[in-house]
Amino acid sequence: MSGGNYYVPDSSRYPIFAATSLFFLVMGAGGTINGTDNGTTVLYLGFICMTLTMFFWFRTVVQEHLAGLDSAQLKKSYVFGMAWFIFSEVMFFAAFFGALFYVRTFAVPWLAGEGEKGAPIEFVQEMGVDFWTGFENTWPVIATPDNGSEYEIADKTMAFPGWSNVLAWLPLWNTIILLSSSVTVHFAHLGLKNGSRKSFNRWLGATVGLAVIFLGLQAAEYYEAYAHYGLTLNSGIYGSTFFMLTGFHGFHVFLGCCMLSVMLVRSVFFNHFETHDHFGFEAASWYWHFVDVVWVMLFFFVYII
Amino acid sequence: MSAVIENHHNEHDHHGPAKGLKRWFYTTNHKDIGTLYLWFSFAMFLIGGAMAMIIRAELFQPGMQIVEPEFYNQMITLHGLIMIFGGVMPAFVGLANWLVPMMIGAPDMALPRMNNLSFWILPFAFFVLLSSLFMEGGAPNFGWTFYAPLSTTYAPPSTTFFIFSVHIMGASSIMGSINVIVTIMNMRAPGMGLMKMPLFVWSWLITAYLLIAVMPVLAGAVTMMLMDIHFGTSFFNAAGGGDPVLFQHIFWFFGHPEVYIMILPAFGIVSHIIETFSRKQLFGYSSMVWAMLSIAILSFVVWAHHMFTVGMPLAAELFFMWSTMLIAVPTGVKVFNWIATMFKGSITFETPMLFACAFVVLFTLGGFSGLMLAITPADFQYHDTYFVVAHFHYVLVPGAIFSIMAAVYYWIPKWTGNMYDERLGRLHFWLSFIGVNVTFFPQHFIGLAGMPRRVPDYALQFADWNMVSTAGAFLFGFSQVFFLFIVVKTVMGGKQATDQVWEGARGLEWTVDSPAPYHTFSVPPKVS
């Protein structure tokens, strides 16, 4: 609510380019999954168009900022916008956490015949079907109610392996790494505020490095699951919730890592960001803290309990 | 670099719109984008309406006459999806675009380029959705609520495209809502405190919050569907330890706030119109705000009243019954406030006021049938019958859609500078009013008598009222083509509107010229 004149924006061709790219992306993705002709080509085309549009769109925003075109009010709009975007991401994860809590609290016990709505096992057995027999309410649940006829049964889960093996437990290391990266990105922010670009670049570089290590370990964990544990997307509700939650989190870490890398490049090669004016970086660091919080939730609800 | 900057300054100097198609493709102007949204939603309204006509034509008589049952299912699915996501929601976003900046004294939306992106995603999303009609296996056929396993195990291949179109519609809604919230929080004219905001602005602030909270949940639901169909997960399949009921929980956690997303802006619109044509200040402004806030918060804890018959524990059935009934309290506050506003007012009944009064009466009627449905034991009788169809069409057609029509008649003089033809407007109202009641009121009867929803054929005893309902539906349908004529006629010309337009109108948007200038406020107005 600053006084004076309002900033009136220009027309822009980027939005409709972005919408068109998005159209190619979804037609391509749908076509690829359904196996129609040219699906993959359209998908790649959409991906390339989207990347280019975003590059030029963001470049324009940065240039406007450097040219001093954006008012204090517009900067505040960006701040609000980023905060609400992160809130929408929180709600996206809430859907998957909600699914996890629901199956653990209701679906799995009921399927095992427990609780108010437990499956009437005797009735099922009288019908001559032994589908659900022997399915027990445990978590992590390895067995599936269909005894592996439609879904596969894993040999092992990613849960806490006991204190003797704790050091070989990748999620623990990932937790340490991601928590440290939240600290390093905060040190980078402090460096910037204190006017030390060197310290900013170093700490930000360290953060990006930790992010890459995290992603590497996550990939190793997935490889381990598929190659040695028999734990896949196809191994019942544990595999489903495990891979979807950690997978979407990993994807968001990847996005956050891209954001921070762009900020690093902007600082190292273009000397962007001032002591009191660096919302681009701040937005990326907010996003980074957000994926960190999601990981803590994951570590607790998916891996530990 | 410097070329870019000079370019910016040049474009700042001219204040008219660009010429030709480029204006609409590249625009960042809230009025242009609002116009795009409104025309898009009108087009979708007519397409979804044509589908409704196919449905009603098939139901004119028992037995199968016009379409195949498979195609009938595709029609009911697309009718619902198009009316909700393509008709009502974009119409409200269009109104928000046009009105919120003018009402709060802002020059434009806070993030104008993203505003353009939010709109242009929609035509693509609905192209993807509608193209599924021509795909192998046909369009989605599982109803707009797309319950698993109908939408997973038994779904047609085009479901993949349906899922992606829902994803990008959601992205559009989220960006649109972020824009509305940021505009309202950051762009209000000096002196306009939160409790001085016009009610339409308040209603959209709350709606946008609901949208940001639940659209990502819908995205999560369709993502789980996609994974279940194509990548072997078992979220909604009991054989793998999941649960089809989980789908319903996630869907309705989105779906119930979605219902209020489609009615809160209507509350805002109706409050303005009743106030203007009663020539009185609105009764109970702050209680209106608090009522909307309570409705919004309660909307997050009532979702399972859509699932009473699915087999939930008794405690859940009771909880969701009581929480649902609780919503009648703030809604009652609003209805009584509207009545109290009219009380002893010097009322005139121009077209917007006619629609607003019909809204109050008929929406309340839909609310009452909602209360009946909220009673768990009674719902075991009503569930999935035409009574439910009658209920939600009463809150959506003479509720949400009447409010949109009221808004169009109320603000079109400000948008175009021309008065609409009052005689034609009233004729349109009466045709719609009669049509909507003839269509949907009998559905209460056939529903209570036991006719299930989503069937192309039915037992003989329902024949009479179905025939009446179909006659009403065609009356309502054709009167909307008449509405299109009235709108086009008004855009083309008409009596010049004054700046205030309506004698009792208050608010910043009535202080500017009619038609409103391309950039409304370049300097913030002072609000006392």
C-alpha cells in the first residue's frame, strides 16, 4: 500500500507460450502412457518449450528487477505469491500423508479383520475363498491381502533396521544431510545479509552439494529396494505409499536444487543479489526449508514408526 | 538489456489495448482477462448445457430412445465436469478479475502475467477433456465424482487424458487464487481496511484460500488414480492393502470445500445487489464476513456426509452428521441478513434484483434439502437418488448460476457502458425461473419415490414427472440462448449507462466511468 503511482504491467507473450507448452506436455505424457503414436515426441517437445519459456520468463523478471521497474509493492506481491505457492505444495503432500494415515489406521486393520468395519473373514472363508486369510495388521505391511496373486510381496522394507545396523541405514544419513543443508542455506543467507558474497557463494555451493548427495543416496536407496528388497511400486500399499511419498519429495528436492543452483549461478557469474534485496534467493531458500520439513515428516512417519 | 528497458517505457506510455488477436493472447489487463474468462465460461455453459439436453431428452420417456447407455454415462460425466470446472468456476474467476481490482482501488491484479497464464491453460485443458469423446473407448464414463474402481480398474483408456486435464485445470485454479489473494492483501487502496472491503472481495478472499487448500488434494487424488491404473500401485485396491473408500475420502476432502467455492462468491454478489436495490445499507456486514469464514472452516470437516452409505464407523457417521448440520447456522445468518436488508427498504425489482431474490429463496430451498440429506439415517433412503440430483441442482443452478446471471446484469453497464434491455432481461429471468423449477422440483418427488440417479432408463412409475422435468429443462436451456442474445445485444449497443448506473449503488467501481477505463486507477483512490 505504497503511495504514489501504481506499476502498470506490459502485455507479455510468455504466458500463452507456457500454456501451449503445458498443453504439449500433458498431451505428450498422456500419449506416452497410453502408447499412442508420437506421444513421446510431443512430450519432449512440451518439455523443451516449457523449459525455454520459463527461462525467458524468469530472465525478464530478473531484468525488470535489475532495471528497477518493480516497486516495493510488486516485490511484496512476489513474497505473498511464493508463500501461498508453498502452502499449495503443503496441501499436495497432505493428500499423500492423509492416504498413509488412512490405510494405517483404517484400511489395513479392517482388511485383517480387526476393528468395527473389519472384513468378515469367517464369511469369506465359508464362501470358499481364502483371499484375505493370513493377512495381518502390521506396519510396515509386507504381505498383501491377495497373497501376492495380483501384487508382489516384498522381502524387506525400509523401516528402522535395529540399532546394530543403524549406520548402514540410508534414511538416517539423508536426514542428517538434508537438515545440514537447511543450516548451510541459512548461513548463506546470513553471509549475504552481512555483505559477504564470498561466504554466500560458499555456503550456497555447499547446500547445492548436499542436495546432490541427498538425491544420489535416494537413487541408491531406490536401486537397493528394486534390486535387492523386491520392494517396488507393485508391492501393495506399503510400496505404494513409500514410493509415492519419497518419490514426490525427491522430485521436490530436485526442483529446490535447481532453484538454488540458478541462484548460485546468478550470484557467482552475474553478481546478482544485494544485502537488502535478494528475494529470488530467499524464495528458493523458503522452498528448501519446506522440502526439509516434509522430509522430517517422512522420516518420522514413513521410516521410523 | 537497455533495449528491453526502453521497450518497457514505450509500452507504459500508451494506455489503450493492443489491436487484434494479440490483445487477447498477450494481455495482462485484468479486464481483458476477466472478459476472456466470462466468455469462456459462457461457451462451456452452453456445451455442458447441450449435454444436459441430451440427458433430459433420453429421460423424457422410460426405455432407451436416443443414445446408448455408454454414451449416456459419458454425457453425465462430462456435463458435471464441464459445468463445475468450465462453467461456474471460470465465471466466478472472470468476475473476480473484472471486479476485485476496481472494488479495492487497484490498477490491476497483483501478478498480471500469471493471470494470463491461469486463463489460457483452461481452453487447452477443456480441449484435452473434450477430445476424449473421440478417443478409443470413449470419454470418461464414471460420473463427475470419478469413484475408484470405476475410474481405475474399469476405466476407459481416455482416463489418462482426463487425469492430466484435471491436473492443469488445478494449476490454473491455484495460480488464479494466489493472484486473487495477493491482490487483495497487497493492492488495496490506502484506508481500505479488511473490514471495509466490499463483500464480494471478502467472499473471493475466502474462496481463493479454499481453492489453494483443496485443488492440490484433487491433484493428489488423480495422481494416485494414474499410478493405480498404469504403474501398479494399490491405493484404491483392497487386494494390495488399499481401499476404494480412501478415494472417496480424498475426493470429498477436495469436493466439499469445492461446493463452497462455487457458492461463496455468489453470497458476495447477492449481498451487493440486494443492498443496492433495497436502497439501504447491508444489514450485518461483519456477521456476513464471519458467517462466510465459519462456512469455509466448517467445509473442511464435513466431507464424509457424501459417503454415509459406504460403511463408515458409527462415530464418523455421527460426527459428519452434526458438523454438517452446524453449517446451517452461519448460512441462516446470511439468509436472515439478506431479508433484514430488504426489510423496510424501498425496493425495485430490476433484473439483477429478480435473480438475487430468486437466489435467496431457491438457494435456501436447496439448503433445506441438504439438511434432509445430512441426517444420516434419512440419507440411507435418499442416497444416490434423484433427490440428491434435485438438491445439488437447486444450490448450483438457481444458486451459483443465477448469481452469475445477476452479476452480469448488474455490472454489464459498467463493463460495456450500455444498459441492457430491461424488458428482455425480465423475460429472461421469468423463463429461467419457471424453467429451473419445472426441471428440478419434480426430481424431489421421483427421488423420494426411489428413482436412482445416473441411469438412462427407469421404472414406469417415474414417467410422468420425468416428462415434466424434461420439458422444463428445454425451456431453461433455450432461455439461455436468449440470454446469449441479450448479452451480445448489450455489448453491441444500448442506452448509455451513467457512472453510478444504479440509484442505490455504492462502492469504488461505481465512481469510475462507464465503460470503465482500460486502466482503472493509476493513482490509488482515498477510501474514508
